[in-house]
Amino acid sequence: MFPWKEVFLLPVQWHALALGLFASIIAPFGGFFASGFKRAFKIKDFGDSIPGHGGITDRMDCQMVMAVFAYIYHQSFISPHNFSVDTILDQIVRNLTYEEQKSLYQQLGEIFRERQFMQS
């Protein structure tokens, strides 16, 4: 049916697909949310900066939902999370009891001794 058997996508294309799907399927519901919000407070428009169209918020309701999603998506999947050894050890020390820290120290010591013995 199709002459090709595989489709190669770059990571940026996967990100564009995710953002595009969200923008076309979910973000339009920002308008419904804004309408519900206005009905709850019995107001017609958020402002009168654009005559006949409501305020800027009435024009930007879908974009606000998209902006929140894009920020969360970026922080979750794109932004590099550089964890240093110091950061990891700091979290270990903060979240383990003294006995657990002592056990970890002993286990690491055994691992290092085994590796040193193997290299000799």
C-alpha cells in the first residue's frame, strides 16, 4: 500500500506533534472554560479594549491554556535536568535515616573493594 516501511522522525518533530495535537484538541476548551467563568460571575466580556470582541482575555483564552501546557511540557520533556553528584548525595543524605546512611556507606564500601580487587 505504502512504498515506505518506516518513518523517521526527529525529536523536534515528536515535540511539534505533541504540541500540535494539544493545541488542536484540548486548547480550544479554554474558550469554554472562560465562558463558564464569565457566566458564573454574570459578566458579558472581560473588558472593552477591543470593541465588540470583549477584552484581550476574550481573545487569548485558548492561548493561555496552551501557554500553561507548553511550559509544563518544556519543563518535563525538553529542559535539561543536570543532576550533579553533589545534588544526588544531598538528596540521599536528607531523605535517609542515620541507619540507612550507614548501611549505604557500608554497601558502597563493599562495591568499591570488589572493584579494586578485580582491577588488581
